[in-house]
Amino acid sequence: MIIGLTGTFASGKDTVAEYLEKRGFEHFSLSDEIRKIASERKIITTRDNLRELGNTLRNEFGADYLPKRVLKRAKGKKILISSIRQPAEINYLKKRGNFVLIAVDAPIEIRFKRLKRRSRSGDPKTLRGLIEKEKKEMQSKGKNVQKLHECMLRADYIVVNDGNFNELYKEVDRVLSKRT
């Protein structure tokens, strides 16, 4: 089984990924893969630089380049691929079979509070900044660019993370119970 994770900025994708790792899933993050390549190319790893590098990689090597790259290292039968941001990545994974895409979302006000708490470098400092950054990730123009909105629309399941951890984990378990 391959589970794909997509979702909005600070929605809880990493929390879901950590939970699935504890449930035995081998985790690969497409964002982490881009970070590795950025490091190799000596590119500063800001969110904007990573988005641009991801788009460049898709243009250079094909829109399915990142999932192909990480799956070469996969060893187990329970695989989790997070940070899916391009519909062609979904197409590639669906062709492999036994794939389910989960979108994680939460109201923007909750996500902004999470951003302030986590205080990562490059995170927007204002709600307006979050809205502007998210627009760039949701509806980019071009063939192989990030199109988060389209990915979320193609999700098999949407997990709304507007409660506590236990509620989130129960929702993930509910999704898994439908697929196993």
C-alpha cells in the first residue's frame, strides 16, 4: 500500500506522517527530497527556493520525477509519500496500484496559530502573508509546477485537522480502516 499526503500549509501533514511512521509506514517526503537536491546544488532552502527548484526539477526530468526518485529507495510494502504537490505525481502513484491520497486541511486561522507556535524560518508572520504564500502554492500556472489545489481536489479522503491529536489520529485510523 502507498499512501500519499497532500494538504495546506501548517495543516498537520507532518503530524499525520509521524503517526503513520509509528504504524509501520516507511516515510518519504518529496519536500525533503527537494531539500537534499538544493543542498547538493548549494541553493539556500527557503520555501520559495524549494518551490522553484521543485518546478525546475519537474521541467527538467518530468513531473513524476520526485516520486520515482524516492520509490527507488523504498523497501517495505507500507509506503508513505508526503508533500505531494503536483497532479502528475498522483498520476504516477495511482498507476502503481494500491494507492490512496489523503489531503490534510484545517481552517486558516488555526493553521496561522500553528505557524506562529512552530516558528519555522521562512514561515509567514501575518495572516495576510500566509494567504499570499498559499495562493502561490495553490494555483501556479504552467504544466509541471506546483498545483496544490488540484491535488487536494483529487484526494480520496480529506482529513480536517481542527481538533486535538487524538481526534486527528482517530480520523487517520478511520481512513486506514476503509483501505485495509
